[in-house]
Amino acid sequence: MSIRDCLQAKTGWKEDNKERFAQDDNLLGIGVGLKERHGRFSDELSVKYFVRTKKRDGLAIEEIIPERIGDVATDVVQIAPMRARGSFTMSMRPGVGGCSGCVVIPGLNYTGTLGLGMRGYGSLADQIFVLSNNHVLANENRSHIGDPVIQPGTLDGGNPQTDVIGELFDFVQLNFEPNTNVPNPQVNKVDAACALVYRFGDFSREIFWVGYPKGWRTRQSVEQAVADGNNRVQKTGRTTGYTTGEIAAISFDGWVAYDSGLAYFEDQMLITPGNFSAAGDSGSVILDMDENIVGLLFAGGATHTIANFIQDVWQLLSPIDFSDHIV
């Protein structure tokens, strides 16, 4: 069974079950990945249903979910609800990927992770930028271009008078809904933003403990790696530091809770185990074990972490161009 067969089966089931997907509060998401047996990944691809509980109204969820969608196997995995992940907490000059930082919000102490230092392109080729999430650098759409960004974040003692390293340069708008009972919600692809760094040397292109990324993988490349069983990944984040995990699903569709409301995401990746990340790790860059970037971490729960495909980040967020680094 190919990865494309599974993706088509997932899409078909969603189209035929829009109302159920919107109204079943036990079904938290659906994706594609290797089938899990007794806590271990097998070599069989499947459409994966992610649920709050595996037993409801006296029935095992496996009795409700079809065993197959056409020729494609299905799998049911228990998952905790997803929430945006709000360590490296000290001041660092130069800052490195994985350290604490955020946009300045008067009266609010918080932080996230500054994931990656990058060069711009075109007329911005001589400028330095840092990549993170919208909810870390743009306060869930509420900040303005030019607002100051500090390292470390205010929760970790960052001082807006002395610790500013740059300013908010660009972010991808997040779309929120009042509840999950929406058959056709506004779709989010990424939770991403970048800041312009003022001074050369204030932020490095290095990720702590990982080193300098060798390149990045396209969505298709990541999908094929998962299909081949190469699903291990790594990251460095402000709270949990360096961790490794496994991609449990690709093309995951589901809801994520934010302070501003609920956001529906499509075509994301899910990573296990639950301790791969924690609150404050949002904005961490996720890499495969060959040090190629695959994703941008933005949320998680007790059992899984959720991340954007890095290809979607590059396509939707200016001014970054990594086209010469595809692997």
C-alpha cells in the first residue's frame, strides 16, 4: 500500500463524514502513518484515527471505526487534546536555535522558543532573521509589524529595555473558530512568524546540540521517509532541551486550542512520545536524524506533539528562501 493510497483514503473518508468529524468530540483528528501495535510502530501504513478515549458508551472505538477504507488499513490511537506550547532560559549572545524569546507584550510575562537563525534573500540577502511561531512572535495576530522581540522571553527575565534583539517582520495569520462544531472551518497550514535581527552576531544559524542544519525536506520527502520506516526526529526547545521522537502521523487534520480560540489545522505531522515537547517549546525546529529540517513545532498535549511541515512554512512566510537546500 502506497503513501498516496492512504492519503486519498483519508481525504475520501473526511469528505463522506464531514458532519461526524465536526460533531464527534471524541474524534480529535485523523492522519496517515505507520500502524501501531502494543506501543510500537509496525511497517504497515494506515489511516489513523486519534481519539480521546478508546472506549465509549460501552463500545471499543475499534467497533465503530471501519477496519479498512477500501484496501487501506485503519488504526485507532488515544491522544490528549492539543494546545499551543507557550530549557534555555538565560540571555545568550549570540542566540542559538532552541533558546527562549518572544515579542514584547506590555503587562504579560510569557515565552516560547526562537527556533532558527536564517538569512533573507533578494534585497534582504544581507539581513538576519529568526524563525518561530505566530503565537510566540505575533501574539496570535495581535502584535504589529515592528514590535520588539527579546531574548530571553519576559517569563525568563527578559527586559524590554536591555534584551531586544530585533523586531517582528512577518507572520502568517491564524484563523480561529468559536467551537469545533463547524463542518467547513477555516483551514490553517502553519503557525509561523519571523523577526528581523538588528545586529550581526546577535543570533546564530546553529541549533543547540544539533548543529547547523544541512538542508530541509519537502513534504513528499518526509512522507516517503515515514513510509520507509525512517520516522525518527529531533529538536531543541526552551523547556525540554534536546529530545528525540518518532513521527506518528502525517497529513494530520485536527483542532488546536489557543488563548484566542480554536484553530483547525490540516496536513500536519504528529510526533510521539508526549515528552518530546512541553509548554515553552513552541517555535522549535524539528529535524530528521541527518540534521535536515522537516517541521516547525507549535503545539502538543500529554501524548503527542504537532508540527507544521517546513515546506509550508517556507511557502507562506517571507522573506525566507531555502530553495537551494532541498534534500
